[in-house]
Amino acid sequence: MTKQLILASSSPRRQEILKQVKIPFTIKIPDVDESQIVTDDPYEKVEQLAKIKGSYIPIENDNNIIISADTVVAFQNKIFEKPKDKEEARAMIRDLSGDVHSVYTGVMIRSQEKEFVFVERTEVEFWPLSAAEIDSYIATEEPYDKAGAYGIQSVGAMFVKRIVGDYYNVVGLPISRVLRELKGF
């Protein structure tokens, strides 16, 4: 019996990661109100968001396996989600400049028989950035659909001095851990 993987996400980055490892999947986008999760703890936030997103998609048969995820950047006890505008993007990148921050991704894997939730954390250190570098970056379209206002997989890579942990977690889906957990399904 072949399992059907359903990605409960509209994220193009999560889709690309699954395609990269040649995992066939379909997409169903959960229509959830993320504002209902009000915790300031990044671990709890991504865990709860992954759960509500994954629980929203119905399991139609015993072949379905649903994967949902959510990613945030955390710096000095503050959660950085997707910036609303250029000023917020500028402030986020300026805050992260020359320092270490954490990226958290919560993942839920769910079938009719079981459900498993985990959170992956990766540390990212940025080089010190000049105001001109930050302004040049926020003038692009890149920062506005990414937690923390940067994409490590594209132009934002130039800011990264070092990472400790899973690179793909920073992109939005810790694929190595996901694949290992899927074996139990």
C-alpha cells in the first residue's frame, strides 16, 4: 500500500525541499487563524502552529500522511515573523546584524493511526552589516515572505557567518529529521 503525503503548507520553500529529495506529495493549504497562538515562547509557538495547521486538513483515508510546519526566528526573547513592511524588515536585519539568533521550526506528521510533533532549533550568526547592505537587501522583494526578513537559501546567504544545526531547518523544513520520523508511519 502506497502512502500519500500531503503538505499542509503554501510555502514554496517547503515544496522545493520535498522535491529536492524526490518525495511525491500533494498540497492542501490550511485556512487557520494564526493569531490565536499568542505565546511569546518561540518553541511553543511553532509547535502549536504546526499542530493547528496539520489538524485542519482532514485525513480522507488510511493512506494519507499529513505534514505541517511553521518557522520563526527568535532573537533576545523576541519572535521575528514575516515583516509587514520595509521599516520592520530593516529593523529585523539591523537587530540580527553581528549577532546570533535562533530559528525554530515546528513540524507535525499525522496519519489515521498516529501523530508526532517535534521542534527543531538552529543557531545562525550574522556578519556585522552596514546600513547600505541592509538598505540594498530590503529594496529587493526577498525579505517580505520570510520569518526574520531573510532567506538563507538566496540573497540573504551573504549575511550568514555561521550556522549550528540543520540548514534546511532555517529554510523552513528540517527534511532529514522529517524523513527519519516518516519511517514510523
